[in-house]
Amino acid sequence: MKAIRFTTLIALGAALSFVTAGCHPERLKKIPGQTMTAPEVPSMPPIQATMPVTPESTNMGMIELPEFPGHSNWVENAEALKGDTIHFAFDSSVVRSADKSKVAAVADYLKSNPQAAVRVEGNCDERGTEEYNRSLGERRALAGREELVRLGIDAGRVDTLSYGEDKPVDTGHNENAWKQNRRDDFIVLTPPGK
Amino acid sequence: MNSLLKRTLISSVLFGLSFYVVAQEAIDITKQAMKPGAEPPTWVSLSGFTGETESILRFDLYVQGFNFTNSDNAQYQIVGSNNGNLQGRVTDRYNKSTLLSKAYSGASLIQQAHLFVDEFVTAIGRKGIAQTKIAFKKDTGANSEIYVADFDGFGAQAVTADNTIVAAPTWVPGRLALYYTSYKLGNPDIFFHDLSTGQRRVFSRYSGLNTAAAVSSSGRVAMILSKGGSPDVYDCNADGSGLLRLTATREDESSPCWSADGEWICYATKVNGRRELQKVRATGGAPERVSTPGVLSPSEPDWSPDGKWIAFTSQMRDFEICVVPADGRGQVTELVAGEDPSWSANSRTLVFTRREGGRRVLSLLDVPTKQYKDVSRITGSNSQPSWAK
């Protein structure tokens, strides 16, 4: 069909070229062979040096800041509960029954250290796309938090943070590395100056 | 009937007919839907250019669906020179007409070459992209920072130096400004950064996750927040007012993107353990499934600026760049291995990430022809590209 139309077009000769030119008004302005001088090509707008984020600019947050961050200036201790890191199956945010005793140990720690809080840090392996993993990591952290709350810990003592796939413990690209990277770390937080 | 009258009549009929035929042809062209992965390249010949200028022209043309042949077989013959300034002429071999003939001055040869390609593609009815920028996440070891560069990798420069994880950059349409996620304040928070002044500020800092900002044509911001107890899709105005929670599931929603008209937000989620794409009205309402037949684990949707296509990443075993008609009435086309697709303004070229061993490489893909080329001027490991529109 198209070929037939094209042949027809050629057969129409002068009338056609007139009409075609009519469809492309910009062609009428140009005489074949004559070169137009283009206006000066403008430079791209420069990218300015990044200004520091000052406390003032932080407070300029366009969204009204909620009560968070409750524990942002607390002292971190990543060692105390290092042995209680829990791991997840591929693409899952369900705390495995084998890991529940570890979460119970975290709960026990919080019960015997009533001043302390904890940050559950959710992590993923490199499979899965980056923002998907950032959301999945948050679900994993929230799953740890929900388990702690079930064990009697006040939700206000448990922060969550997702690193997605950005903070692997093993940077390898194999199942062994991935297994280690799908995890919740528990970071103890203590009030500043205590 | 005398012969003159006869000729006149025939001419009139032919003339009228030619109008009809041309009109039909024009309608066909405008209605012609892009065929992802199934169109031949547009053949061009290139002569007279040298060195870097030639390689820029080749790059710009290749990633917009052109390919190169000799002048006898080319639909468009491109000749010119680049002694100091660029001069170029494009001849349409089919109707022997000069499509474009210009001499450029000012800025750099590089910019002149980009503008020449833009004027050429505009002359054949497409939208130019050769003067656009991309933003991306650059791995810096244990951390990452946000960089911006021309779309072909020239002039890459850091816009953050937060010494932490910075990710998920996205452009504000029509502005030299970005939103991105930075852990600088100890939490994944969304920052707004005006690149024309260097000023930036915290945009969203709720407890839990604040990430994956996406900006509509009217400036409204969609994002993922977990302040409600699970990662969900929210949107709000550019001044932070009018925050709406658009999903309320126990699943991990991710990667919201906007329809061109700003009416819908498409995102990835899970239903009964299976990942799928959904869309929801930006003003709230019941989410609807975006059908991606035959594809497992879709994520990272990006809606084309012409509103017709949704590009996304599927994950069967490895990642695959796919496109599907946004109206839900069509098949998924799997294009090439990769992830993180972001449309350019022409609604046919995507920037995406390819994994190469442990490294991630930015690459540009022309959807109709499946031609792709790495942005090799950008070294190191890079991901999460966003193409300015």
C-alpha cells in the first residue's frame, strides 16, 4: 500500500513537490546549496558550586518536620548486638523462625538497658533494582521492629533505616556474598553524655 | 472537449488527488506508533567531518536511531567541515532537496555539533535531545555521590560531596534542579538542589525511608515514605503542602513516576507475593494494575514524555529493559539487558544502567531500533541515571 502511494507520489511530479513543500514551510525559506549562518550557539548554563547544607537550610525543610529524629544525636554502638544480625531469604522480608531467638536477645538487651534505644538497619543483596532494594531494606528493618514490638519493646525505642543494596558486608557477586548481605543489623543507641 | 481543457481538468484532478494522497500520508506518519525493537535504522552518510566532531555526530545520531552507510545508500547525506567552526548540509536523497544547510559559530565545536544534529532531527519531525543533561549516582567506594553531565558524558561534575550514600537523582522538568536521596543527616532524606544557584535544602525528612522522588510537569513531587509503618507512595506540592498518602499496603512500593499529564503515578509493588506495576491517580483513589504480560518482577517504571509508553526493568534471571504501551493494550517488548531506564524528551531514547562484572555502566538505547551505546566518557561505576526533560 505504502509502495503504491509512493509511486503515485513520484508520478505526480511538480504538483506534488509544491504540496510537499507546503507541508514543510521551513523548506521554502531555504535555497538548496546556500548555507545559512546560524545564530551564535549559546553556551550551556553553568552549574554552580554546591552550597553547604547548614542547620538553617535544614530547618527550611519545605515539609513541616515531624517529631523525628528522636535519636539522631545519640551515641551509636554497632558492636554490642553484632552477633544478633538476622538474615533473610531472597526477596523476602519475613523474619525466619531460626532468627527469632536473635531478635529475642535484642529485646532482652533493651529490657536490661532501659535507657538504650536501637536502630534496625535493613540491607539487601545486589539482585533487585536499587530503589526496589531501598524499599525492601526498609521492609526488612520494619519486620525486625515489628518483632521487637511483639516482644514487648516500646515502638518509640526502635528506629529503622534502609541501606538497600548500598552497604554490603561482602562485596562479592555470588550466592555466599548475597546471603550475608540480606540482613538486619541492630545498632544500640545511647543518650548523649551518658 | 478540446485538449487544453482536458489537460487542465486532468491537472486539477491530479492536483486534488495529490493533496488527498499527501494528506493521507501525513496522517499516517503522525498516527504511526513506535514499534519498540522492530524498526530499521534511518540510514545516513557522513563526510567531511573529522576527529572528535565526527565522533560526537556519530554518537548523537546513533543513539537516536540513525546508522551509517555510504552516500549512495543513505536516505540523508550529511556533508560538512569542522575547521574552527562547524558547517553542515543535509540532503534528502529521495527528493534531492537540501533539508538543512548551516554554518555555526559561538560556544564550542562540541555544542555546535550537538545543535546541528538537533536541527537535523527537528527538520525531519523528531525532537532533538543533543543538548540535554543527565544526572546519575556515582560509586565512590563505600559511598556514592550525585553527578551531572551532558547526555553523552561530557563535562561530568559532582554536585554532592556528602561522603555518604547519595542516590536516586531526578530532574525537575524544565529546570536546572534536582531532587535526590542523601544519608547525610543519618537517614535517607530527600533533598532539593537548585543547580543554577548551588542552594539546596532538605525536602522530606520523616522518620524512616524518604526516597525515590519524581517530579510532575507541574512540579508536584511523588516519593516513597515509610512514616506510615511501611514504604508507600505519597505525593505533595513543590512547597511541601498537600501531602497525600496514595498507597497503604504492607508491601514495599518503589520507584514512582508520573504520567505526562500529571494525572497518574505508576510504581512497583507486590500483590500476593508477586511483583507488579500499578498506577494510582495523583489525587488518590483505587490503584489499578498496569499489565505487563509475560514478564516477571517488573520494577522501576518510567512513563514516556509523550504519554504512550512505560519503560521498566524486569528481572527473570538478569535485568532486562522492557517497554509496554501505557494504555495497557499491548505486549511487553524486551529490549536489552539492563536496568534503571529513564526516557529522554524525544520519547524514543532511554538512558539505562548495564552491569559489567562488578561495574555499572551508563548506556543510551534507541527503543525502536534497539541500538545502544555506552556513555564511555563517564568512567567508574555509575547507576540510577535520570535524563533531564
